Amino acid sequence: MENIIRQCKELYSIAFSEDGAFCDMLFSLFSKDLRYITEAKQVVCMAFCIDVFTEDKKGKYIYAVATHPNFRNKGYMSRLFEKIEKEFKKDYFFLCLHP
């Protein structure tokens, strides 16, 4: 799992031009919420699925969605969203993505 986290941090840095303290804090706090897809042992896309609540409904906030530039336009993010929806649709009222 350590290699996956390292790769996801690298992808986050590429996608959002941000690393350092915030990146370390984000992965420290929310690594359990990280979802990703690999191809040949390389992380090609990732997203955090963080618990959120509105009144009495619980949902997932999809955050830091990123696809490695070498793997864009190949359907990986669509596959990741399908995986996320399948995992959470039973127990969560909504999924929220803010682009």
C-alpha cells in the first residue's frame, strides 16, 4: 500500500501542482478514503471519497479527482466512477463531485 500512496501523491502533485505540507496532511487524514485504478502496477487515476452529511443524510464528497496525463482519454476515470458508485450507492444517499 505504501507504493500506491506514493504514486497517488505523485499524481496529486502533477494534477494540482501542489505538494508538501498540504499534500502530506491530505493523505495522512484521508488515505482510507482513497480510491484508484492501476494499470501494470501504476496508478493511472485516483479520487478521494470523503464522508459528508446534510441534515440526516450521509453522502460522499468526491475530491481531488485526477488521471495521469499519459492515461487520459482511455476511460479510466469512467471506470473509477463506476467502481465508486457501486461501492457506495447502497449505504450513501448521494455522491457529490464539485469540479
